[in-house]
Amino acid sequence: MRPYVLDGHTHTIASGHAYHTLLELAQAANKRGMKAICLTEHGPELPGAPVPVYFSNYRILPPVIENVRIYKGIEANIMDCTGTLDIPKRALPRMEVISASLHELCLKPSTKEKNTEAVLGAAENPNVDWLCHLGNPHYELDYEAILQAAKKYNKLIEINNGSFFIRKGSAQNCVRIARRCAELDIPIILGTDTHFCTDVGYFPYADRALDLADVPDELIINLDANRLPAYLKAKNRHFLTDPRPAVDDVFSDF
């Protein structure tokens, strides 16, 4: 397997259906050799997901935990066929990464045309950085239209390692998507979709899919810790800093 240093899709107990804390996740990522992970909790419209203030309060998290850079973000839910997302407006300035996904509990699968319109709406949203688990067979999609939009609007495409065993039937779709990304020169980001910390940073299925699709290493965001921040900075995304000033600075007037 390639030497991955970033995981682009993780969850904690805050999601309502994962089984580890953020500290446990960071510790597991450090043990795996990850340099960075994306904390992409589910948007608030998914049952059990964090309330909006959870995302607004990201500012209290240090940028690095257990020697792992934590990119604070959201896996926003696509809510309708126009691509409306459930990103809390107040929290938007606190987001370092934003991904978008279709989930059956937020938008039931419909026709290929309507499913595709929903994803295209999300792709056009300037706040979105990448589109997640498009290989889900429950949603019939026009991959060509979506990938052309991703190219036009400078979106990354996720290949989701969890889809290969959670969303049965995703494998062929994921290889097809990855192969077309390689042909169109669209960068790919891998995500484990970790819901238990031992999965973090481990991409055996996605890695095999990239091999089958002949994706060059240059297009894989996860192979270099500098690729994701470079992409985000080019979009003028601002990163959160540790809010804790030096003690001397706080008491400089005394």
C-alpha cells in the first residue's frame, strides 16, 4: 500500500454513531503514521449529528493533537435536488475543510437525473472542497457530468475506503470514477470514513482501486502532507489558530 500521510474523512462520537473520542482518533492516527486528518463530522440534519454550535466551537481545538494536524470541518448533507447543504452559517468561518455527501436519511435516492442534479448543485457551491462516496450504488449518477463539474469548479473527488465494505456494490463504481479522474487530471482524496479509530489512515480497498484505475501518485492528495493545505490556500481558505495566547501577553498591561 502507498505511504499515505493524510486521512480525508473521519468521525468521532459527536456524530452519534461512531465509537471513539477525538483524542482517541488522534492517538490512533499518530500510531498509524498520519501527519494529518480531516475531522468531518456529519452535518446537523443527519439524525444524531452534532448541533450547529459544535461546529462554531471548533475554534477552541488546537491545530495539532498528538502530533497530528487536525483539519476541522464538516461532511455536509446534500438536502435536495438543487444541492442545498446543511452547513451552519455561523460556523462557516470556522470550517477548514468542507465535503458534501448524499445520505439516504437526508435525501432519498431518486431518478438518475435528480440524483445528479443534487450533486451538481453541491459541486457548484464555492464552499465545497470535495464530493464524497459517489460510488454508492443506491444513487444512480451521471459520473461524466459530475466529474466535468468537479473539473470546472476545482473540486477534489473522494474515494471512500469504507464504501467497499459498508456500501456493498461500490467497488466497480469507485474504480470507474477513479479512472475517469485520472483521465481528466482531477485530484483524488482518500477517506476512511472512520467510525472506529483503528480504521484511521488504513486504505487497503481504496488503494487497490487506484491501482486498477491507473491513478498516478501526483493526483493523490493523501501522499504528501503539503498537498491539502496548498489546495485550500489556493481557494483562500483560512486556517484556525490556537486561541490560547501566551500568559505574558494577556497580562502585559499589569
